[in-house]
Amino acid sequence: MTEFSTFDDQQAEIVTAPRDQPDTEVTKHEFAEPDAKTVGDVRSKNPRMIASDVNVWYGDIHAIKNVTLEIGSNEVIALIGPSGCGKSTFLRCLNRMNDSIDVARVTGDISLDGQNIYSKELDPVALRARVGMVFQKPNPFPKSIYDNVAYGPRIHGLAANRAELDDIVHRSLDRAGLLKEVRDRLDEPGTGLSGGQQQRLCIARTIAVNPEVILMDEPCSALDPIATARIEDLIDELSSKYAIVIVTHSMQQAARVSQRVAYFHLGDLIEVDETDRVFTNPRHKLTEDYITGRFG
């Protein structure tokens, strides 16, 4: 059976079956049947990203097992599951953050607007401008508030002059719900803001480069309830323009902010469906046990 650890255009034409299944082949951007354990609907009405038969190994550890999932445009999808289930590993696959881990090996197919994101023709830095990441803990650069937001547009050449850069910075801070609070102190260090403000600054920094998808890895875990509510309101506003994938341990947060939920367990994608259905009438017993607090 063909197997590969990095993607190129030729390899992306073939998607292989998981190791414990007979060899099968499907053409690029078509789906093999999802893992037998997956229930619900992995597809989106208007997909922006498509992950098909994705497997991830860290050395000998099989962290993600044959995951197939579509990420929809203008949609928030929440990835839930107990610690170590693979949800953050899968999230990092979507903008190739796992590339920095020497022992990580990825197989399968992931496309953004029909383009294989692991193609040698696609620069990972350019990909991460299109698929931005907001991390668990706020991580502003040791720069001014202004320069935190201006950094991305500068390196990607998105502004021809200072006036255009000023406009990008102000619009991004405004969309992140932060401009009114910092308008008169843009030259102050970003690290001097409160935790919630720092996270909104990181979101402003992400959207300043015009991404198509925003990945959020437990963005509220280090924040107080008031700051969390502001971030959740912001997620709802941003979903009108971006596809958003959020990893969260909070069932209440997943219910509030998402339209679809994907439940992971021990590297398997167990269930995917509309949020209301998953939380009121889950199809899989593992999903029911997790959301009712029997484990996790």
C-alpha cells in the first residue's frame, strides 16, 4: 500500500485506505468511506476545507485515525473530546503546524478551495496567512499594539503605504472589538493589555492578513467569564466572513458558538452533526457518555 509522510501533487492524487483496511484508491478530493465508527454527516453544504482520510503519527503513536471532515464557509465547527483525543492535533494539520514536529507524519488529503495544502508549490507561510491560528494562551508579540497588528500585512506586502497600513490596523482592531479600548494608546506594548484584550489583539493580528479560515485552540481557557463572553460574541460576528474551527473543552461554549460539532475519541472521529442534534440526541453512545459527563 502506498504511504507518504509529506504531500506533493503526485501523491495527492491517491488517497490510501487506513492500515487495517484493504487497499482502496479514490481520486483527489473524492472521499473514501469514513471510518466505520464515524456517525452523522461529515460534509458541509458549502465546504471551504476538505480533509479526507487524514492520519497522523507521532513516531509510533497513531494520534489521528482516518479522519474525514469538511469545514464549511461562514460556519463555526467545534471540535470536542477528552484530553488526548486528537482534536488539537487535527486542528494543527489544517495549517501545517505539525510540520515543526520532527516525529510527526501525516497522510491523507487536505484541500483549501480545491488546492492541496501540502503541495510543494504552496508555501507554508502563505498557507498560514490564509488559515490563521489563535492559540490557547494569548501570545502578543513584544511590540506595540499597532505593530502587533501591522506585522502580518507588512511581511505579506498587503499595504502600499502607511495610510493603507493604518487602515488595515484600525479595521482589524475594530472587527476584533478592541479599537475603542486602545485607540489612544496604539504605541503602548501589547503585553500590557489584560488577558481578554490580548486575546482579541491576537484575533485582530490574525484577521489583518485576510484569512479564509480561522483556527482557535481553546481560545478562552485562560480567560475570565466576562472576557470569554466577549470572545464568543466576536466568534459569532466573525463567522459571517470566515470559516472558524474551534477546539474547546466546554460543552456549553460549543453549544453557544457553533453550528456543527465533531466529537473525537482516542484519535477517531466518532460523530459529526449539527450542534443541536449532537447535544440533544447524539447518535453514538461514546458521544452521549462524553457530553453527559460519564467520562472525559
